[in-house]
Amino acid sequence: MGATWRGLPAKRHEVGWEPGLEVPAADGSPLITDHYFPRSEGDFPTLLVRSPYGRGLPWSPMYGLLFAEQGFHVVLQSCRGTGGSGGAFDLWRNEAADGQATVSWLRGQPWFDGTLGTVGPSYLGYVQWALAMDPPPELKAMVVQVGLHDPHALFHADSGVLRLENALVVGMGMTYQHQGVASFLKAALRLQRRLRAVTTAQPLRRAYESALGGEVPWLDDVMTHPDATDAHWLGASLAEPAERHRVPTALITGWHDVLVDQTFEQYHRLRQAGCATTLLVGPWTHASALQQGWPEVFAESLAWLRTHLYADSSGLRPTAVRVHVGGENAWRDLDDWAPAPAATAWYPTPGGHLTQQAPTDGAPLVSFRYDPADPTPSLGGPLLSRTAGPQDNGSLEARDDVLTFTGPPLTEPVDVLGPVSARLSISTDTGHADVFTRLCDVDAQGRSVNICDGLGRLRATEHATSQVTVPMSTTAHRFAVGHRMRWQISGGAHPRYTRNPGTGESPVDARTFVPVRITVHANSTLMLSRNDGLA
């Protein structure tokens, strides 16, 4: 791994290891914990890393060894019910109490000097937010990498549509990753082989069992509770505690991370709370941030931790925000996110064109047929699978159930910096449909690459025209001279999202699926945050 990650800082200390320590959880259950430490004289701050994914690869080298080499005690712990720890795993209900119990245990260790930080990605970010709900006085810094604070939003779009592929991949990871590399790889291959059969099952409920090797109770709950206001999700989101947060926190994400929107929400809440925070956004997916992006991610994390746990700010960058600008393949340092963008509107026109000329009416423009028996496939974007990220959309856009509206070749570069959204005027023949909308960059050779996207759900009277606003995430992208902007519209992205059955029935329980004809009207609008003065 060290040979793969060029540019990592030289180690400062040899590392020792105490494996298999038993830390009593809030209810006394043993939480199995490994302790990595510098083999040097003196006091060192401590990093707490709590994970449901085991304590072996990749967590041992990436967090145990690398950070201990830089002068930190690292406490790497398996969450309850995983990796040999006692109790039963729950997706969120035990993390705050178990984190506090672990800090209480730390206070009794002779090597703990009273200075604590936390670090980790994905669910390892969620446990950090859980501890920070009532931060212990020793907690001086957090680094949340591609991190989670709202489990419902990981599994469901704003409209309540199930992010099916996310649910299955997370279910597989939570079930098998802590059991070791061989078990995890076997489970991943089984899910890949059976993915189509599972995701097209009628009904969808519990069809995952053949791919995941049995029942996963928390996954059943996720799939059958789409409403964020349902009592099932009470206490799951840790967004509100961020409004009172005071622990200096570094945030790291990628433009194609499945949790990128959650990271931006965290950033804005922390800024509003007056909390010291920094934001790094790279050209990464959820996985590649910890692979190709690891040198930047590690350097950012280490600089923040050394600043707040060692009072050494020599590695800290001067600005609060650093983002990678796609299309230009360059990094930009900014004082805040986003720097006063101005929204511009683009409209679809006959013949598949995209223009800034506003229409005079909302007349029907073009129709397409979405058939759940042959669902529009998902391609690229913020996924947890290997096909995540920017992809050539040519095969997708060649389908009859995908509309494209393309602007003219640009005579000067256009920078889109900030949130992107679509205001769609839609009618259908059934009253029930999903609408997937995507922004693409078309180069001079005609290759169309996805930038950002989103999905909305339409519930209306048959043939009535309805408006639906679809958030399409956030981006920093430069459309180069000679390139064209493209707006892509379809009826879904499967298996990233569940298929809409076209009947109003729950996609999880539906046994009958009917095709739907979707009509886009001329007053539909693509909203872009423009900042052509990006420096």
C-alpha cells in the first residue's frame, strides 16, 4: 500500500500493537479493540476509530499504522455485533452510548494524555457525529471523510425513492466485511452475479436474501420505511447537533461520492454554528477517495489533526475550502463554498436543443415511454459499485427512453460552481412516474460524460401537468471552449433506484408493473450555478 500511495509523508516513529483488547460498552458488552502506538518516549494524542467493518484490511494499515507512525495512539474498535464485539449491531441506535463508554475506558489508560481526536470514512464518520452529540471535554478535533450523518438519506432520495443499489451494497458490506477479506470478496461476487435477479424481483421485499445469504433485519427496515418522518428513523439523523457543534472538524468528499450532499450539508451547518471547519472536495467516488485520492485525503487529515492536537499548523492550507474543478482538472482554493454563484436557466426546445431563450408557454414538447420491464439502466455517477463516477453516456443516450437536449458549442469557457437543479413540467398517462435528470459535458468528438444528477417522483392525476423540482447535487466544473452542455432526462436509473411500477403501489411490494408515457413540457428548466470569474 505504501508503494501505491506516492507522496505520503515519511514515518516519524516505529509502531507497536496491542490487539484484542476488550472495552466495556454502555451495557457491558465487550467491544474488541486494537491499540496502535508510537514506540517512542513521551506523550502522544489519541485517535479513536470505531468501525463496523472489522479491524483488518484496509483499516489496520490506513488508520492504525499510518497515523501511529505520525505520532498518535490509534484505538481501532469494532462496533457492537461486528468483528468479534459483543451485542447486536444496529444501524445507529448504539453509537453515541458506546462511543462515550470507550472514552470513559480511555481515561483509565496510562498512555492516554487527555487529548483526543476522531477520524474515519463513511459509517466511521457517523460514529464521530454520534460521539459529538455530547462531546467529551477531551475531544479536540474530528476528520469526517466521505462521511455519513443521515442514514435515511443514504438509502432514500428526497422523494422517498429507495436507493436500491446502495442498500444492497451496504447490506453486503455490513454483513460480511468484518468477517475477513475472503468472506467479503465471496459475498461481493455473489451479489454481483445475482444483482439483476434480486433487483427485478416482484415483489422486491426480501428478494435480497438469496444474494446476501439470509435475512438482514435492519435492511428490511430500511427498505420498508421510505418516509424520513416515520418513527422508525427517529434519532437517526445527526444533522441538528451540528448546529451546536464546537469541535474543529475537517470534511472530505468527492464529486461522485454517494454522501457528497451530506458533506455539503455538514459544512453549511458548521459554518452557521461558527465552528472551525475546512472542506476538501476531490474528483473521487466514495471508494476512490480512499484509493487514488488517499495521498490528498491523508495529508489533509494529518494537517488538521496536527493543528488541533499538536498545535502545529505548518501543514494547514490558508483557505477554508479546496475543490477540484472538473473539465479543467485543476484544484482551486476558496474562502467559502460556494463563492456567490449566479443561477442561470436553460430550456429544452424542439429537435433536442438547449437554449437560454425562455419559452412563451408550457406546451407539450416531447414524449417517451418508460417500461419497468426494460428499465432505463443506471450508468456512472455517485454509486458504491465499480462503475461509479464519470462515464461515457453514449450507450445510455442511444436508448429510446432517454431524452437529450444539447446546447451549442461554447465560444468561451463556462464554469458551473454550486448547486444544480431541474424544474420539470411533466404529464403522464398513469399519474405515477419517476424522472431522472442529469447534466453532461459533451466534448468536441461527441463524447457525453455525466457531471451530476438527481431523481424525483411524480404523483398526479392522469394526463394532468405537474411541476416537480429535482435537486441534482452540487458541482465545480468547467465546460471548455468547443464543448456543449447536455441535459439528459429519463424515467429512472436502475438498479441505482427502484423501478417505478406506474401504479402508485410501493416499489418494494408491487407485483404489477405497467409502462408509462412521460411528456416533457417546454417550460421545464435546468438551473445552473454559474461563476465564470472562477480564479
